[in-house]
Amino acid sequence: MTRHLEFERLHNFRDLGGYRTAEGRTVRWGRLYRADSLGKLAGADWERFRELGIRTVIDLRYPWEIASCGRVPEAEDLAYVNLSIEHRPYDQAQIDPELDPWRYLADRYAEVALDGAAELRDALEVIAEGEDAQVFHCASGKDRTGLLAALVLILLGVDEDTVAADFALTELATERLLADWHAANPDREMRWPGYGRAPEQVIRLFLADLAATYGSVHAYATGHLGVDEELLGRLRERLLEPAVRPGGGPPSQGAPGRWREDRRRGAS
């Protein structure tokens, strides 16, 4: 299976499948994707996207970002949900070059984890209730998307080293993300030399902060987000390959996904 999916205008579209959990199960391929802005989809890219069978898009951006840069094209069989998980906007191009960049970003992630609890829980709920392929995205598919991807993978039982490595795969898109910024901002100066970067250290600092504050990432999810074991169970059944029964018998089948009609359309 292929983790990185090639598009002309999208630079950071990845499948979250294939990762192993502590209990020996595997994240299913083709169920959950992470991406940069789907407002860039058009032409052959749109056709490529539709071939993936994605039926739910979770847009993590601010409404004003969507108004400015566009959203995924509408389709009758494509559910769209806007859950803006960040509440304190900042301009990465203007980050002070004298600051510790990875500590700075980890602190911004901590703000999202604190402020965006309701939206993060809603995102987990939407993912757990989906029956077909889904994708979540922000602008670059790096920070907000990286945070949610890390949370999902850890709640599924994937280890931190694997989560950090997945986060850092965005580094393969840094050059193109930076080129996009310059093309969109010809009259602005890029002040921060780390724009588009996603080293493992950022997400490791953030996860360590969650553990220090709440005891563990799981405790953060069940405490601050209000995620219960029933929701965790549905996430695992939907996104993990069925567990093999003792003795080598046939795999157990997860319960069918559920979908609430009031979540099928999100405001943009």
C-alpha cells in the first residue's frame, strides 16, 4: 500500500493506515487520510480524490481561512464538516527567528489542545461514526492536522515513536509548502526560517506536555475532551483491522459504523 498519495496541487496527502498497535492490530489502509488544504482540488486532482472513495471531509481551519482560500468542492455524496480546533490565530511566517521554534510550536499545540476540546471531541466522534473513507485537513496538513493525527493514532494504541515518525513525514513536503506561500504572498517577507518544517521534536514536546499535565494522552482524552470508552471502542473497531481470535480462528468482525444525520453537513 502507498502512504503518500500524489497530486499536482496537494503536497501532503497521506494514508494513516499500516501502523501497528501495542496489542498487535494494524490501522486499516484506505479508511482515514490526512492532508493539506482541499480547497486546492481541481481538475485531475479532483478526479484522483474522488477515486479514493472518500465520503467525509473534516476541515480543521478557521471559517475566515475557508472564505479566503476555498473548501473542498461540493458533491452530493460528500459530507463536509468544519471544526475549527484552533482558537488563537498566529502567523507562522512572522515567528521570531530568535525563539526556540519547536518549543514555540509545541506551546501553540498546547493551546489548541486546551481551547479546542469540543471541536477535537467532535472530530473523533465524526471519525468513529463514518462508514466510508474519510480525510481531515488544515492549510498545510502540518500542525492542526498533525495534532489530530497524533491523537487518533495514540488512542488506537500506536506507539509514540511511530506517531512522531508519521508527524515528521510532512518534512517531505516542506519545500513545496514554502513555494506555495511565496506564490500566494509575493509582497510579504518570510521572517521565520522554519516555515513548513515538522521535526519529530515538536510533537514529542507536545505529547510530553500532555502527559505532564494530565497524566497521559489517554487521560487527556477521557478527562479534558470527555471521550469515553464507548467512543474509543468505536474508533478502534472502525480504524483497526479485526483482531485474530485465539487459536488462529477467523477474525472477529467489528460493529458497523454509525452516522448521525445532524453531522452530515458542517457550516463553512
